[in-house]
Amino acid sequence: MQALLATMADWPPIAVYALVGALVGLIGFLVAYPFRQAGYKFAQFIPIILVASTVPLMPQLLPPLLIEAKINASLPQKIDDATTLQSASISEKELTYFFTIEGELPADFDVSVIKADNLSTFCSTFRSSFENRFYTKVIYDYQTQAGSKQFTVTPDDCR
């Protein structure tokens, strides 16, 4: 399923919406069929209602699924000798990147140094997503032998 979504992320939006609409219409037909066989006239409207209900939902639900699938299609990916980007997740307008860091780290290791050293790159990468309110924050979560450490990049960081 993840591979299909990653492939669909490269399709024109109208093609994605058409496929989803067709699938929802088919599901509506399958749900309505037994009712139509029993003589219930309302059943003819079930597929139409289901397809129509996708119109307001798809722009909110589908793009995050497609973007997440596209990001995760090429993961895990080694960033350097010790760091691997394992996966990404999008929920509630938050994008979270999950990393693992292998090996021993100093006891005073602080991921905020990574944020400070790379903030201009993070901001240039996510500026348009912040301005369009696609994401309200981007979370970088690092799993180390000592546990989880994370930092967050927000629109306020990029002003």
C-alpha cells in the first residue's frame, strides 16, 4: 500500500482524486446493491452520497498520506556514519522525522546544537509549508542509546 501511495504522489492531483472517487463510488455501489435488490429506492443515492462526501475530505486527508508515503519510500537512509533517517510521519499538521544515532554519545549531547547549526536550512526547506499553514511544526526525533531527544522547528523560528 505504501508503494502505491508513493507512486500516486507523482500523479496529477486530478488523477488521484478520480481514482479515489471511482473506488469510493464502487464501494457505494457494493453497499447499495443488497438494498436495491430488496426494493429500497433510497439505495440508488448511496454511491452518489459517498462520492460527494469525498470532495471536502480529500484535500485535507490525501496530500499528507501521499507526501508521507513518498518520503518513506526511500527510507531508511544513512545521513552520516552514525545517523540514519528511519521514517517520517505527518499528523495534525505536524511533520516528524525519526532518526537513530548509533554509538556512544557524550553525556552532555544536546540536539539543540543540530537545530542551531542547521536552522537556516530548515527554514528555507519549510518556509512555504509554514506560510501556507501546511505544517505548524516540524519535529526531529533522535533515538540514541540513552533514549529519545528531539527538537522542533516552528514558523516563529523562521521569522
